[in-house]
Amino acid sequence: MDGLTALASFALSTALVAGPAAAADLPPGFVRLADVAPAIRQEMRYATAHNFTGQRVAGYGAGACWLRREAALALAAVQQDLERRHWRLVVYDCYRPKRAVAAFVAWARDPADQAAKAEFYPDIDKKDLFRLGYIARTSGHSRGIAVDAGAERLDEKGEAVPIDFGGGFDLFDPKSWTASRAVSREASANRKALVAAFAAHGLANYAREWWHYSLPGLAQAPAYDVVIEP
């Protein structure tokens, strides 16, 4: 059974695919992750001020994860696999409107705005963020085929326990490279476990961000600028 067939089978067997009425305001072919994989915790950073810009980002009218159906089903399958480790996925960003990408570019070009430097790029000069690949002028997120995610462990009481990944989401630093040797052995092992879980369902990691995954086969899908709403 190939990857897409397996995803289709998974969708039919769980009956979790959102219906047309629930997705009427979404871009074509998109679903809400909450309708497909409600067990995944959503911590949508760009709908809050807790991100590298220090403010809520344009286009994020709600902290909701939207994805193309194929990506959402793959993510649901990853979550199902990780439950055997007592891990729960946490998503930080999913579909990203094009206006948000433009806002990131404008922010990166403003040398005066350094409000979030201490947390997100303490050792990187802001003017180098383009050259180093941390900020881009286009994004697979706008196509609904990319997701930024980490994980947390659930203890015997079902309470979340942080997992060491060697640095937080959107830390612009070489230590965030997935194969970085600047992190602990435990953090490296956790990254490898996460990468393997995503790869098993066709989601490829971006080597400079341990948290970023995408579906390579849909790289030519259209990008959208639909504002995320509840």
C-alpha cells in the first residue's frame, strides 16, 4: 500500500474528515486540523504576541490550524503513531496566509524592531536572517502543506511534560538545525524520533528547523491569502 492510499484508508476508517459545511470558508481542499485530529494540541504562536515579531501577525484572525487535507491526514497518522510513546503533538503553525509571509519580510527589513531578539535570535544579526534561511519571501505554509510542530509527553495522569528538543520553536540559531551537535544527546534523540515519525507518513523535515515538516509531493499546490478565522 503506498503512502497516499494508506492515508485515504486511514481517513475512511476513522471518519474524521471534515464535511463540506464545516469547510465552506476554507481554501479549496483544506480542512481544520481540529476536525481531523482533535488529540493534537494547537499552540498557534502567530495568532498571539509570543513570536519573533513580538505581536499578532497579519492574517491570523484566529489561532486555528488549517491544512490541505493530505497534510492533515498525514499529521493525524503521525499523532496516532506517537501515542505509543505517550507523546502528543503540538502544532505552532500550519497554513500561513501570504500577507503573514509579507509581514515577516517587512519585519526582517526593519532593523529598529528588536523587541523579541533575546528569545528568538540572541546570537544572530537580524540583517542576516534572509541569507541564513530563517526568513523567506515565499512559504510552503501558504500552500497548506507545511507544519511547524513539536511534542510533549503525557504522564500517567495525562498531564503534559515538556520534551527536550534542544531549543524552542523559531529559535533562529544553528543549534536549531535538526542534526546540530550543539544540543544534548537526549535532545538529539528526541529530534530523531520526531523526524522518523513524520517521515513514516511522507512528511519531510527542513534541515535548519527541527520543527518544520512538509509534503514534498504537493510543492506546486496553490498558495492562498485567506485570513484564518474560527
